[in-house]
Amino acid sequence: MSDTISISRGLLDEIISHCREGYPNEACGILAGKGNTVEKVYKMTNIKNSPVDYEMDSVEQLRCQKEIKEAGLRVICIYHSHPSSSPSPSQVDIIRASWPGEPDVPLYPDAFYMIVGPIKGDTEVKVFRLSVGRVKEVNLNILFGGESPKRGGGEIELCEGA
């Protein structure tokens, strides 16, 4: 699998906007598409309401995964914000990428992890592969105009409750 994720500028702007709306707490969501190209953003509710941690609402998460499957897409990336720090994975982020109590079993084996931060000032976006305690930064390919994977630049969806 390629170590590049592609996303339209419009969808990336929506993710950054969602993260700013969640400030001072972390915001989170799911990115879906085909291959490694994001076509849809699912904004999720952070039930932790915390500036240093996130947990997606499980009902929203299941609903979104069902929609993704029915649309013939796949989960490409999990995103969240670091409101007051750099967009580098914390130890909690690395642990959260595995099944609870199963540190050797990735929660989303083929997914990337996007981190947006800090929210105030110069915001950066970085993408990583997080697997069994390993961190690898990967390329983020931002598509402009005619390069968009779908006419209209993809879709944004707010899962119920988010």
C-alpha cells in the first residue's frame, strides 16, 4: 500500500475548520474514500470533551462505518486535533491505534492517522502510519481544482450527534 494520502483542498479545509470548532478540546473524525484518495469526511463527536484526548462516539462510529461500506468506500484515515501542541503522535495516540488491551493488534490496520495542530497560530497537518508502537510519517498530497478525486471535491457529513 502506498505511503501517500490524497485529499482535496476543500475537504482538508473542512477538517481544519472542524478542529477549530472543537477548540479548546480535541476534535476527531473519519476519512473515507477509494484507494488512498479521500472522498468523504465524517465529523465525529469526541465524547471525552478533553484538550488532550479523544474518543469517538461508538454509535456514530458504527453508523459511519456502515455508510462507508454501503457506499463502496473504505476507512482511509482517522483524524484528530492537538489543540495546543504540534501534530505529532503522542503516546496516547499510539496506544489508541491498537485494540484496547491488545497492543499488537491495530484497530484500523490499513488506516492512516491525521493530526491537526496547534489550532491557534500556524496550524499544521501531518499524516502517519501508527502500528504496534511504530510511527512513520507519510506524504499528504493536497489536490487543487481539476485534480479533485470527485467533481465538487467530495462530501462532508456530520454524523448524528456530532
